Amino acid sequence: MIQMKQEDMIFDWNGEPVIDPAERRIELDDETLRDGLQSPSVSNPTIEEKLRILHSMADLGIDGADIGLPAAGPRMFEDTLRLTQEIADQKLPIIPNAAARTVIKDCEPIVEISQRSGIALEVAAFIGSSPIRQYTENWSMDRLLHLTDEAVRYCTDNGLPVMYVTEDTTRARPEDLRRLYTTAVEAGARRVCIADTVGHATPRGAEAIVRFIRQVVDDTGEEVKVDWHGHRDRGLSVANALRAAAAGADRLHGTALGVGERVGNTPMDLLLVNMQLLGWIERDLTTLPDYCLAVAEATGVPFPDNYPVFGCDAFRTGTGVHASAIIKAREKGDAWLADRVYSSVPADLFGCAQVIEIGPMSGESNVIHWLKERGVETDPDLVRMIFEIAKQSSGLLKEHQVLEICRQHESRPVA
């Protein structure tokens, strides 16, 4: 038998990684506990559930977390304070930020939380920037510039770092963005965020605007980091985020399962999967299913069966050709091969496993494998019986159905 090296088994048309983690580290900011909760379909988690999610983020090595909009009301203030205190008390390796409109009134509660918790809570100060928003709200550019300067200076004067966020950046005029960002940086902001608020951007657009904003902030002469915050209205959020990073974005935002306003944000879990597979990061991501499950349970957002990597169908097949290839790989005693022969995502890297089931598209090898995995003798008559019933079924046979067929076979009188 000809032996092949692993690196020779898959030809990768995606090319070399565009980011070398040894030279440039891409950070992640998790918006699940703030922007994610703006979804019209989610339930607001209890503080205990939020704490569990926060710890899951830290376990995954996520760098930062937007933990609330404390000016939104008493509960949001108390939850943001409690989460900040947890980070301080447990020394969690995660940098918190809190959202605020770019007005002093919204920034004041963040200053109070910071003083009470002893953490310099980053202020994510957001303001509309696109002409369509300016026209609708009757905002003048002079007013936006004044609010930007006043709010950013208030936060920095109180010792807080500021991330200046322009809403709807991807539909804003370049001359307006230059004035807004320059004003924010001159007032003390050391991080800015490009927000694709309505999911308008394409990958090409994401790259173009990141390069433009990178030049704008570099022109100030200050050391300023650039973030990318995307939504998935056009289904392009993950591709946009990866392109933004390749173009120079320092930090990417996302939410677990992509929960968020309208159809949601960039899925943080899929960002982690793709960054790992691209070689941009190298970490233990076997707890990713736990993170996704914690958010699903706390918010009431179900996993679609076909959700990438973490949906119940992601590594599950009842198709004969697919199952046969996986079985043959396993028979070679090669777990690496079995995890990749019919999957671009190795299940074991993310705490999952390949599952072979029995249905109308199955071959007899599915049946034999299924029985062997459960320690059931692969009697040819039993295999044929299960196979014939599966061919007449409308979908995959459930475990209890196959076991019932096995019981019926065992109780048959001997001829």
C-alpha cells in the first residue's frame, strides 16, 4: 500500500495564511452580552447566566467583551457593574468595555462603574456617521464633531480608555469619517471602530474602508488601534471580518451564534474556527460547543440543525458514499484521515466527532458500522433487515428504531 504524508493529502487553493501570528496578533471582542442581546428574539439572561458566559469567553482566550450599556436602565447598570467586579475579583484575562452614546450623560455611569470596581472600563462611544442617518436625525456635522470632542475628553479626563465607534461607517462619506476620527483621536481616543451596522459591506468594501481608516488614524501621528464590527444582513459577516483583519484591522467583534439586531452579528464561534484553520491563532477550542450551548440556553436561541461546526448535522451523515470513506479511513487506524476525508473542519479540534447514521441514502456499510459501534453482532440477516427498512424510511432512523429492529430479529424463531 502506498503511504502518503498528511501534508500531501489536501491541496489548499486558499493559499498561504495572510497573517503571521508571530508578527501580528488579531484580537477579538465579544459583543454577546450587549449587542447580542439587542436581538428581538432573545431572552435577557440572568446575571448568573451572564457570568457563566463571561467565564466561557475567558476560557477561549477571547481578549475583550462588551458587557453592557449601563445608561439603558438600572438592571443594565447593575449587571455591568457585577460583570466588571467578577473580572476584577477572579482576575479574568479579558478586557471589558461598555457601550455609550457619544454624550456625557451616557458616559457617566461607566465612569461610576469603573470607580466602584477598580477597573479602567473601556468606553465604546458610538455615534451615527452616514449621510442617510444624518439626514433622518437632522444632525449637522458640526454637532457630531462637538459631541465627539466633548464625550471623548470627558472619558479620558476621568482616566478611561475610549474606543470611538462610528455607526454605519460602511455607508459614510470619506470626508466625514476623516473629520470624525481625527477629532476623536485628538480628544484622546486610542481605539476606533468601523461598524458595518446594517451589514452593507462586501469583502472588497471591508478591505477598502479598513485601509482608508488605517491611513486616517496614522495621519494623526498617534498610536491608534482599529476595530471591525460587522453584521450579517447579506450573509457576508465572517468573510468581511477576515478580509478586514487582512487589511489591517487589529480587533474583530462578534457574538456567540451570531445573535444580535435583525439577523445578527458576525458569529464569534465561526471567527474562532476560521482563524484557527487559517493558522492565525493556535489554542484549545474544544470548549467552543460549551460556549455556544451556554448562550443558546441563556438567550433561548436554538441551534439550527445545519449550523456550521456546532449544529447537530455538522459532522453527521447517513449517506453511503460519505460514510464509506470515513469508515475506510477509520479502518486504516487513522483518526486524522477520518476527520478530514469528508470534512474541511476537523471535528476533534472543536470538541466534536464524526457520526455515521442509517437512512434511505445509506449503504450496508453504514449499518455494519452502526452496529459495531454499539457492540451488536453484525449478523447478515439483521444487516439486511435494517438496510431494507432504512431504504423505505422518509429520513434517518432514530437509535430506538434501530434497536427495536435488533430486538425483533433476536426474538424471531429459528427456522
